[in-house]
Amino acid sequence: RRTSMVAADGGAMTSEPPTGRRAKRTVRAPTKFVDEDGFNDADLQRALKASMKHVRRVSSTTVPECPVFRPTAEQFADPFAYIKSITPEAMPYGIAKIIPPQGWKPPFNEEAGGDGIPFDTKLQTVNRLQEGLHFEDGERYTRDSYRDMADAFKRKYLETHQRVADETERLRRENPGWSDDACEARALEEEFWRIVETDTEKIRVEYGSDLDADVYGSGFASVPVGSAAAAAGATPDSDSDEDGGVPHAWDFGELIRHPSNLLRVVGGDIPGLTRPWLYFGMMFSAFCWHVEDHYLGSINYMHAGAPKTWYGAPTHAADAFERAVREIIPGIFKDAPDLLHRLVTLVPPAVLGEGHGVPVCQTLQRAGEFVVTWPRAYHAGFSHGWNVGEAVNFGTADWVPMGRAAVNDYQHGVGKRDSIFSHEKMILDTAKAFVRRYGYGDESSREDQSLRAPWIARMADALRAELEIIEKEQRAGRAVVTSKGVKEVAGKENEASKHENEDENCALCKAMPHLAVVHCARCFEIAEKIEFEQAVARARAEGRSAAGAAWALQGGSSSERLRRMGRYHRRRRRNRPMFCLGHALDGNCGHGVAELVMTTNASMDELERVLGALRK
């Protein structure tokens, strides 16, 4: 094979000038290599880099296992009571696996995913998952066509990558006590990290993630009336299916409404938070390192299909985890400080553990098993083939301090992000509902103390402690703002909020204040006028009714208003910035304090009344 040397500028190089002529430039050493068959310097450097990665790799399959729990039927009957009972042992690991007792495995609804309803997928380049790249849109599939694609991909991959079978056989010989499934799972895990870490071949997969269970159907089928596995209090008249069944005790739709789950009072439907999410995975499709929104906990169930490998880092190591990732890929974080909020980056568990001292554990989740993640526990993983999973968040009384920490981090931490819901509104609404239901502060309706479960007292203590913090912040913040001349109006009196249907984030810190929000009345007025004039001008240019355009701008009919609400609020955030009490005076519109208005959605008297009831 002949090769030619090429100069940096692409011109041919000679070792000496032609006879009789003076050289026009100094001879330099070759800086690029090009092979006539197309192999160039970039390919050579990539191959050398990959070779060094192979040598340096520390197998992530050696990461220790997380705790695995096998509850009795009695223990398993109350989901949150059981999760609380295992928290002291499991939380130091960040994640844990729960295997239901005999006869308690939730039946699978094979219609999950919709009958012929297409869904979007994310296109993941597995060999570049360490680079923090945004996932492209994949193809759209139906439930059945996705499975056909996933099965075909796995079959072809294993046929063309003999090393997976070889590794499986080696593990079988060296570990006679292991099952065939365990050997294959470990071999696929090793193959996955080889792809991610070495980047020697391009592997792309599609992940059907974050599918709203209300749209595509939950994977939980009902259980017969009278079944021991039925949710407490469930009857054929409540959430029953066509066959008269009732929800399983661990059905995620039931967990959202569980008395111990504070998220049941969060206003609005938020998929994944107040509604479950469905997931369709294929071999090597991955969920990258992340914590749940607002540092919530999560429960994940594998309905059917191939296993899924999980990795977790505990709550107490979250700061160490974030420092380690920034040290491992500093260049990416420089350009994207909010990288860990994007769910697009994988760092090998072994690198985190052995190189940076971050405790990481793992587990293999099979069909019929639950995986629980605790608040602010980073977790990641990948699928071993086609599978169907479902997930939902939860927040109990024990989570409340962590929820406050999340809001503070969103406001002041590296890589700010919008809050998903108002923490203070959720606490106040929960506290008010709690006081009404359990008679706190009302001796005439108070239940006998002996009838109150211990969790009720814990809930009261948690709500009281958090509401005291909120009350102090609100009192101090409102005093500062009004002392500067900001006008205060109640929410129902505020004309600027007449279109409000959802909470807004502070334009500066990303918090979702809700209880007291500040805006510039002059900015609102100007933005309203500009939008009105633009809408009328567009209508006239298109030959439409100007009056109709103005009506539509305000939302039109009720159905039209709902349809336009998402676009309307995006426009509001851009043209009508809102601020929390801490940033009320930091807006730079230039209209002066006299134009500022503070809208309050809860009075200080109301906060005091609820607090007083909780203290009794």
C-alpha cells in the first residue's frame, strides 16, 4: 500500500526544490496523514484514542448491588407505609428494588401504548452519550411497530457482534451458579459501556419515553373485586374497568391520590408528576443521569419485556456527584451549566466511583419488579431489549425539606431551571386540606387522638415547620416591597391576572412564587396594546375580521381559550415578566416603582390561621 504525505495546507511536499530553482518555503515535517484508500489522520487519531480507552477502561459491571426487598403480603398492602419502612436501609444507596410477594404482581394491560396510536421517539447515539448532545427526533411508531423494530434491531446486533455471545459463554463457565439470563445481562452491560466509552462504532437507537398514560393507557390492569391486591377502599364504582375490576394497590393512578402523597393537591395535570408516564425501550436505549423534578422520589415498574439495568447514587452524595461530573467533562459544562437538567449525559459508574469517590450502586430490574428512587438520588440506566415500563413521582411528609432545597437550588444553583409547580402553594393547599380533614384547630370536629395514625402527626409537624418558613419569608418580603411604594392587590382584584390559568416563573430566578407575584402594570399595558395592534394588522392584511382577531387574542370561546392557552402564556412570559418578592425591585424596564403591582393569592391572615390550627 502506497501512502503520500500532505502538507497542512493540502499541497504536496518535496524534500528538495527542483533543480535550478530556489525553494519558496521551508520544508516542514508532515502534519497530516492520508491513505489512498481513504484512511486519514482523523481516523488514525480516533483509533488511537479508542485503543487507549480500551486500556484505561474500568468495568462498570463491577459496581455493587443496591438493596433488594421481598415484602410479605401484609407489608406490601400499603405502598407508602412500606417505602417508609425500608427508607433507613435503602436511602443510603439512592435506589432499591422491590419484588412483590407471591400473588401480588400487578397484571399487565397489553393495550398500553394505545391501539394504533403513534408516538414520538428520541433518537439516541449511544457511542456519544458522554458528550451531552441533544437527542434528535426519532421515527414515530405504534405500540406494535415499535416492538417489531426493537426486536429486529436486537436480533441483527447479536448476529453481527459475536463478542456478546462469547462474553456470555465466558461468564457461564466462570460463574456456574449464575443463570443464563444473568450471564447474558452482564454481557450486554459490558457491551453497552464498551460502546459508550470507546466510541469505535456508531450505534443509534430510539427511545419511546415520557408517554402520557392518560393518552396511551396505563400498563396496570385491574384486579378482581375482593382481591387482596386491590387498592384500599377501591370499589367497582370507583375507577373500575369494563369488567368490574378495581385498581391494584400499587397502581400508579392510585399512588397519585394516596393520602400520604402531597402531589395529590398540585393543581393542573402534569404528566409524570400528577399523571404516570409510560416508557417503551429497546436494547441500549438509555435514561441518562438525573434527579427527579423538585427532588421528588419516584416509583418505577417494569410491566413486560427485557430487563433494564439501573445505576444510582445516594442523596448524601449528590453534591459530590455533580462535582465529579463537572471535573470529568468540564468543557461541556462550560457551555451548558444546566447539563444535568437535560437528561442527555452518561458518565460511567465505575469512573464516578473509582476515580472520584462517588458511591454508586446498580440493579437489574426484570418484568414484575419495582425500582424506587429517593429524593435527590441521581440515577441512570439502559434497556436490554424491548420492554414496557411506567413511572410516577411522589412526595411524602419526609420529602418536604428536600422540596425546599430543590427550589433554592433552582434559584441560586449552577444551571438554573424553571420550577414545575409552586412549592409554597402546594404546602399551603396541603395544610388547608389537612386541617379540614383531621380537625386541627377545631375541638368540635377533632377526632379522638387515639384514632390518629402516627403518620398524621408526622404530616402535621412537617407541614407546620415548612409553613412557618413560608410565613416568615412572605411577611418580610411583602414588608420590604410595600415599603418601597409597590401597590398590593388581591389576586381576584388584579386585572392583569384575569387570563391567568397557571403559575408563572420569576423572570430572574426561575422560582414559581404564586403567593405573592410582582409585575409592572405599565409593561402589561404596553404589551397588551402592541399585541392588539399586531393582531388587528395581521387580520386586515389577510382579509379577516379585525374584531374577530381582537376577540381571539383574548381567548375567544372557552374551548378556543383552552386551545390557545399554552401559546398565550409563552407570549406572556416574554412580554410580561413576573417577579418573586426577592427580585421584585430588580426588573430593568425603567418605569419606576410606582408602576409595580404585587398580586397576593393568599393573605398573611390566612397563613396565620392555618399555622395556628396546625400548632394546636
